[in-house]
Amino acid sequence: MPAGSGIVASATLTPDAAGQLVATITFECAGRSGSDWGAAFTSTPYCTQNGTTNYGNAKPMSTTRGAQTLRGVFSVTAGTAVEVGLYGTISGAVAADWWDIHITAELIKL
């Protein structure tokens, strides 16, 4: 992904009950330039439902390819589609890559 922000990978589901959606995303990533572990490139879990997007905590990445795991916990309602996934942000004249992305979503019913 060149400089900018955007969805790296996502999955869609429709919860059968309201609750907390726990999204766990495992992947490998590397920034192609810039500072190692700096703010130039980050990965963030996100969840969109009913036109509202919520984000989890962002995690910086290294300039060396490495494995990472992110977890986000999001409140969801029943019967409406949810998009959950990995959001990438790249600032400045840098680029980054992501590989082997796996998204797991678990609903904890209220």
C-alpha cells in the first residue's frame, strides 16, 4: 500500500444477538521505508455497523517483516451486517505490505 490510509482486509458477518464482537487479526507486515517501529506506518482493527466505524488501538510496524496480532472489542447490535477487519495508515513518503492475514470474530452475547 502506498502512502495514505485504507482497508487492508475485511470480513462481513451478521450477528444474531447484540453483544461484544471480539476481533482477532493475525498477519505479517513490514514498512518499506521510514523509521523502524515509528508512527509512519500502523495497523489498526476496525468495525463498521450501521454506517459508523470504530477503531481499536493502532500498532506500529517494523521495517523488517514480522508477525503481529491485533485484538479489538466492539459493541454490535443484532440483525445488521458488520464489517470487521484490518485498517492500514501510512504517512509520508513510505509504503508498507501485509501478508497472511487471518480474521477471527467471536460474539459475546449480552
